Amino acid sequence: MAVSATGTGEMFIRSVAAYDIAALVKYRGLAPQKAADEALEKVRAIGGRGGVIVLDRSGNAVFSFTTEGMYRGLARGAEKPEILMHR
């Protein structure tokens, strides 16, 4: 698993968001999307804003964010790249 976060960094650090996502998947068996959403609720609860990109062990990506939008993209082999901003 890999997690990349963007936003109000102090709040992500204080809530140990990236670790929390990995722990929720490993120890509670949550799907990466559910784990990311749950961890970001903790970031939001302390006034943080931003988002995460999470890759599972197979390279599947999920995105979660507390803002109206987050620029993000995904390129995989010969597949058409995806570029997204809003939900």
C-alpha cells in the first residue's frame, strides 16, 4: 500500500492519516476506499482539508478528499489516462 496526501499538512500529520489508512486496511480489513474516507473524516474533524491517493498492493488506485475537488490523474499501461477534478 502507498498513500500520498495533499492539503493542510499539519492536520494530516496530527491525525496520522497515511498510517491510519494502512492500519485500517491491514488490521480491520477495510477496503482502501472505506479506509481512506474514514481517515479523512478525522482530518476534517480537526479542521484539515485535502485529499489522498491510495494504491493497494495490486496497484489499484482510490481517491478521497474533503474539498469540492482535487486534481488527480491515473495512467496505467496502454489504457487511456484519466484526469479528474471533481467527484
